[in-house]
Amino acid sequence: MTDQLGFSTRAVHAGFDPDPQTGAVNVPIYASSTFAQDGVGGLRGGFEYARTGNPTRTALEANLAALELGRHGRAFSSGMAATDCALRATLRPGDHLVIPDDAYGGTFRLIDKVFTQWGIEYSVAPVSDPDAVRNALRPNTKLVWVETPTNPLLNVGDIPALADVAHGGGAKLVVDNTFASPYLQQPLLLGADIVIHSTTKYLGGHSDVVGGALVTDDPELDAAFAFLQNGAGAVPGPTDAFLTLRGIKTLAVRMDRHCDNAETLAEFLSGHPAVAEVIYPGLPQHPGNAVAQKQMRRFGGMISVRLAGGRDAALKFCSNTKLFTLAESLGGVESLIEHPGAMTHASTAGSALEVPADLVRLSVGIEDVSDLLADIEQAL
Ligand SMILES: Cc1ncc(COP(=O)(O)O)c(C=O)c1O
């Protein structure tokens, strides 16, 4: 029934009906680590121990699935915990995966530094080139892992084409949908097998909680996620689940404002002499613009720029802003600025994924756009 409702209606309502006993319209923060049983095995609401399941988390998980129009949602204590779970549920020693040549630094670090120790091999390929991804496949490839748009270079991958490539090679397609959010793009409908989110970002939306999510239509994959969720225990507490749900209720209105502001700033930056290149999928000159128009509702709140004055100018720009806070992370209501080479993507230094030194990443918030423009102008 919920999949017949519009996106904003699902965001506000999916996962919880007003409490029959009290009428509470919001799911309570069930601060309970264990649940009383009526006789051995007699579970009242299906809950026994809060690592296995907690009603606040269950409400969030149902909501996450409804947002992505997927059958099964699982919540985790961080985006990296969700990433780790997806990798462990699908890969065995001797398997191979393909990752973006500009993947999020933490994803790259986990695969490069941890999973390779357990006999997993990986190759890198540009998500914007399905043929290059196909050429990176090997007989033992089990996963094609993509972000679209990517962090931080905002490359766009054609999800249906990448799904064909992955499935043609006997692999599953995982889409990290953190940058777009389910409001702008729903990868399962485009052929992906697994969607992963850092809910820390747009879903939570207020920079006050860290979390992650996995959504799939495949019951076997979901069972493997649930097994690891319980078996390894990287679950969010009930307060974190509540905060994430609370953020999600306004996702659609926030995203529209993020997109409005980012479109205006991208246009302004495109004409500025201190800026050598503006990378924003909504600009007609962006190489992924046509694909983004096909599969995204709008183009998101993230902008990357390369400074004409190189690394020094990039570092200075990051220090000069007053409203844009110099900080890692993204997707919150407040605008943030960062230098990926020295901050979020420092772990890619010296690798094939190293990011340009003159690159600055902006997470455009929902403040008044005139104030954001004035801040960027004085900082440049
Ligand atoms: C695209 C992407 N995926 C995954 C993550 C990891 O999420 P978390 O920081 O919640 O562990 C991040 C964090 O920045 C990210 O940007």
C-alpha cells in the first residue's frame, strides 16, 4: 500500500502508525536493551534483544525501504558499517569487485586496507564509462560497486547500463546513493541489487547523528544482512534511529532547497575568474548531465570546484568562508566546505584514486542563497 503513496507521504508516514495505546504520532525511543517474554520464546512484539531488533530501529528500517521502494531495509551504526556488512555478505576469499576510480575515501580504505587482507581483490574503473567497468570484470567478479554522483568528483554513472554490465558478468550492482538521496534517485527501480546510504548525510539531514542503511528487494541478501547485523552488531541505538527518522520526514523539502541553492551557486561559480572548473551535474557542460537528467529528479546539493590558483588557493578559499563551515561530512541543513585531498579523501593519497590538490567540495545548505553567494564571493 505505501508504494502507491507519493514520496513525501512515505517519508512522513512509512514505518509507524499512531500508537494505539497513547495516540503518540511519533515512534517512541524504545530505550530498552531487552524485552520480556511470556514463557520461553513467547515474544510479545517479535522483539527479544535490541542488537537483534528494537522497535524504533524497525520503524526506521521500514521507512528506509519505503523511500527506496525496496522490500527490505536495514539500519546500521554508520555508513561504513553498512558498507562493511554489504561487502561481507556478498564476497568470499578469492572474489573480486570493481569500485569507482574516485570512490569515497573511507570505502576505498576499507577495501584496500582490510578486505584485501582476507583475499578479496579489487579493480578501479570510472563509473561514467560502462565499457571501462565491463573491461574491469574478471571471472571471479561478484560485485560492481558504484557511487553516483561520486564523492567528490560528482561523476555520474548510468545505473541501468551499469546493472546490465554487472549482471552480464554474473555480479551484483551496489549503488551508494548517499549523494543523491532517495528523493532524487531510486537505484533499485533502475536495476541495482543493493542500495547503500550514509544516513549521516541527507537522510538525517541535520549533522546530529551518524548512521547507515542497506536496502534490497532480494530476500536472501536481506537475510545475510540481518544475520551480520545481529552477528556482528553494528546497529544504531534507538535515539539515533529516532533522530534519523525525524530528519527523513523533511527530506523532500530540504532536498528541493539544497538543489535550488546549489543550482544558483554553480552558475555563479561558473563565471568566476578564480575558479578553473565547476563540477555540478546540473550544468549543461557536465559530461554526466544527460544521464543525470534521465535518472535523477534534480541534481543535488553538492558542488566541487577546482581553483585557478592551485592547492594554495584551494586551502585559502576553505579558510576564508564565514557561513560555509570548514568541516568534513555533507548533507546537513548548514553549508560546509572542505579540501578533499587533505580531509575526507586523504586516504587516497598516492593511489589511483588520489583527488586533485586544487579541489574544494561544497555541501550547499538550505540558508538564504543571497547570504551564501555573498560568503563565496568574499572568500574567493
Ligand atoms: C558516499 C559516501 N558513502 C559512505 C560514507 C560513509 O558514511 P559514514 O560516515 O556514515 O560512515 C560516506 C561518508 O562521507 C560517503 O560520503
